[in-house]
Amino acid sequence: MESIIYKFVNGINGLKNPRNFLLELMPKNSTCAEIGVWKGEFSKKILKIVGPKELHLIDPWKYESEQTYDKAWYGGKIGSQNAMDQIYKYINDQFNNEIKNNQVFIHRNLSVVAGKSFEDNYFDWVYIDGNHLYEFVKKDIELFYKKVKKGGYITGDDYKKEGWWKGGVKKAVDEFIQKGIVKKIEIKNNQFILEKI
């Protein structure tokens, strides 16, 4: 019974997305980035809830054929590069008005490449939801830590032991917290929020 109530309250049945709480904590009219965009559902929520001045969508929209990615959305679940290209086109169509208004900027590239194009201390906050394998999450956190302003936030998805990524997100986040250069604000609903100190 308790698990049914938990699922109902946290939006599994469509009432409230379990990631919304994170967006409600982010500063309005901010400059932010979403790393790992997929089909842009969370991007829409960022625009609606946060109303950012600038939202940078970073994703290579690249199909990964290796067996490691069989259960990943951009691997075995999608099946081809053509499908990824269609998603990229869909994203551009979906955010056409926001792109024209210079509110949304699309960067079709690996996060470690796209991230280097920004000055240090550029973002108020970033949301990391790209490649979930440990070494990729570690690189994303280390790079985008420099790109976030002091007092800004490094946030992300899938902070848990489960998943095809074998806890890579949790391991990378926990190790970064141990460095003492961020403050843990919240870990809830598999989301993490760290503040740059």
C-alpha cells in the first residue's frame, strides 16, 4: 500500500514528475545547461518551471552500437543513427520559437567538447543526464564545475546503484562530494543537487 501511495504522489501516474522539485529550487531567469537532452521532455519542464534567460541543450544525438549500451535509450532501445537524427530534428522543431528568441541554444556535440566552448563561471546551474557510465559522469562533473558560478548548482539524474550503468552516476557524484568543493543540498527521487562553494 505504501509503495502505491509513493508512486501516486510522485507522479508515476501522471500527477507530478519526481524531478519537478529540483527545478522548483533552481533560480528563475537563470543561465543553465541540460546535458543529455534525448527528446526534450525535461527541457520543456525547465522552460516552464524555471523560465531561464538561456537554456543550452547539449547532446550528440549519437547512436551507440556497443553491447554496453544495449539497454540505453541511445543504444539498443533506439536501434539506429537514423532514429537519433530524427530526434535531433524533432528537438529543433519543438524549440524553434525559443531558438529564434535566443532563449534556447542547441549544441549537437559531446558534452566534454561543447562544455569547453563556455567561459568559466558562465552558468547559474547545470543538469547532468548524459552518458551514465562512471568515467563520463566524472568528466562532466569536473568540466562543468568550472563552468558554474560560485554559489551555482551542479545537478543531475539517476543517482542510484541500479541501471545498466552499474551505479556510475552515484560513484562519480559521491567521489566529487568528497573533494570538499561542493556542498550537498539534496539527494531525492534519484536526483542530486550540489552547490559550488
